[in-house]
Amino acid sequence: MRLLKLITFLVLFLTLGSAFGQSSSALKKRKDIINKEIEQLKRSRNKIDKSKKLSLNQINLLNTQIRLREEKIRTINTEIKMLDTKIISNTTEVKSLQSNLERLKAEYAKMVIFAFKNKGAYHKLMFLFAAKDFNQAYMRLKYIQQSGQFRKKKANEIQNTQTTLKKEITVLDLNKKEKSDLLMDQISEKQTLGKDKVQQSKILNSLTKQDKNLQQQLSKKQKEAAALNSAIQAAIRKEILAEQKKAAERERLAAEAKAKANKTKEPAVVVKESEKKANIEAKGSSILASSPADAKLSSSFLGSRGRLQKPAKGIVTQGFGQQKYNNVTVFNPGITIKTEPGATVSAVYGGKVSKVIFLVNSYTVIIRHGEYFSIYSKLKNVSVSAGQEVQARQSIGLVATDQSEGITEMQFQIWKGGTPVNPSGWIL
């Protein structure tokens, strides 16, 4: 029973140890990535700060830095909790090993005392002759023969247990030290986070005082976003119209084939232009996936949700949806990714280039994946053209750099039909 409990404990400990090792490794890897991203943001902010021009980019970069630092603190907290669990497990095992060691020593002491008392040949013979019958005498003889080997076995058990105990105490001490280091790191990060938030407040106050400058930046941002959004909608609407014509042609051919088979002629159905437009708006997404090939591509693209690689290496500095600056709200139909100068932009999935747009001094590439579209904006040049088939991870261009502030960033969007969706849930 005691052996069964010990085996069960060891299996449980090894399982927990393996899970802890994997999770701890993943947390440390994520923390390293966060540290690198924070350093990149600091370098970008230093460039802007040197220009001494207050801008929305300063706020965006600082907000991202604060978000990353908060994530790092949460990661540290998780590491500490896992270490606490590991320390409790190690402490329990150390106590169990200490208890087992004491028991082994006590048993070994009894064996040594018994062996000492019966070490002479006379005592061994008396031990044999004192048996009640032949079978007992035989068992006592076997016991005398094996007792020496058994003592050696017990001595080895004691030695192995002592070695294991020393290792576990060492691991326990290391875990306690790691926890202490993490607690110090946590305190440091919280202090830095406080400083970042103070700086954030100062920049916001400065921008508020320069309300005219802020309004100009926001107005420019809104106009650029509206122009790009209008161009994207027009391109997608054109795709829907083209697919609607193809679908209508397929329906006409099917109707003719049916009429020919029935030897009857069905009257042509006339659809008003207003009805056509209403159908496009209402059924845009389904029209784009009306052919078997497009339906298959749509399903495949949807199946890759959450597993797509980022279109460019970098940090997400602005999320999807409403972005509020003072009393003005700007809608971001995608996510903004800050990259290094000259960063390559790659298609997140295979598809066909629907359109390449040049607007606001940069390029935008729209790639169709059945009823879905992936959109890559703020490119300084492109290496693909409309109608071209592209593969997943194929390079399509390079990210543009804002010469006035030295910020290199791109915008990535995903649309389902004529509606933008949050790309954050799609990429790793």
C-alpha cells in the first residue's frame, strides 16, 4: 500500500513538473517578445520626441507600450502563481522523502542490531535449531543467506533517497530564488508603468492645449480613412457585381437547359436596377461564394481563422473599432502594425489580387479569398497586380515610412463581403 502511494505521488509529480516546464517556457518566451517590442516602441518614441512635435502617433505608441507592460505584469503574476504551485509540490515531496529516509534508516538500524547480535556461528545455529519444523528451519536458513544482500539493498535505498532529497532541496531553493527575482521584476515594471501613465497624461494635456493642432491631425486622419474606405468599398462592390452577372448567366443557362429538356420556353425574368442594387447590398457575401470554387475557398479561409500569420513582422499599435481622442472618435476598420523600415508585407492566405489602389501617397492591395477579402494598406511599393494569383506568405510589397515622423506602419483589414471584421481573431 505504501509503495502504491509512493508510485502514485511520483507519477503525479512528474506530470505536474512536465506541464510546469512547458507552460513556464511559453511564458518566458512571451515575456522576451514583450521586452523586445517595448524596446522597439521606445526607439520609435525617441525619434518622435526628438522632433519635438506633438502627434497622435506619440499617444498610439505610448498606449501600446502601456498595454504591453500591463501584459508583462500579468505574465509575471502567472509565473509567480505557477512557481507557488511548484514550490508547494516540491515542499511536499521533500517532506515525503525525509519521512521515507527516516523510516529506511530506522529499519536498517534494526537489521544491523539484529545482525550484530547474531553474527557468530553459534547464534546462527541456535537460530536454525530453534525452528518448530523442517520448513521453518529451511526458511530461516534462506533468511540468513539473504539478510546480507537485503542489508546492502536497504543501504543503497538510503543512499538513493538522500541523493534525490538533495536534488529536490536544490530545485526548491532555485524556485524560491526565481520567485524572489520575479517579485522584484514585478515591482520594477509597476513603477515604470506608473511613469508611462504620467507621461501619457502629460502628452494628452499638451495635445488638448493645442486643440487646433489635434483637430487638424484628426481631421486629416478621418479624411484619409474615409477616402481609403470608399475606394475599398467600390472595389468590393465591383467584385460583387461581376459575380452577380456570372451567377445570373449560370441561372440563365440552367433555365434554358431545363426548358429544352421539358420542350417549353419559360419567360425571361426582368429585374429592375433598384432591385439589383438592393440584392447586391443584401446578398453581397453569398453572391461572392455562389460558385463551387469560391465556396470552397471561403470555407478554407474561414477554417484558417486564428492560425494566419501576421502580414508583416511588428507590433499591433492600434486595434479594430472606435478609437477615441478627446471628444473625437475615429473608426479603424482593421489593425495597425508598426514595423521596421523596409519591412516585407506578405499575403496571409492564397487568393486572387482584386485591385491595387494608389491613394494617400501609398498603395493598398486587396486580395480576394472567395467571399472574404484581405486588405494591406500603407505600402510604399507593390510586387503584384490586379488579376494575379498569389500564394500564402508570398511577398506583395514593402511598408511605407511616414517621412514627417519616421514611423513605419501598415494597416491590415479583413472584410466579409462588404463588411469589415476584426482581424485580431484571425492572426496569430
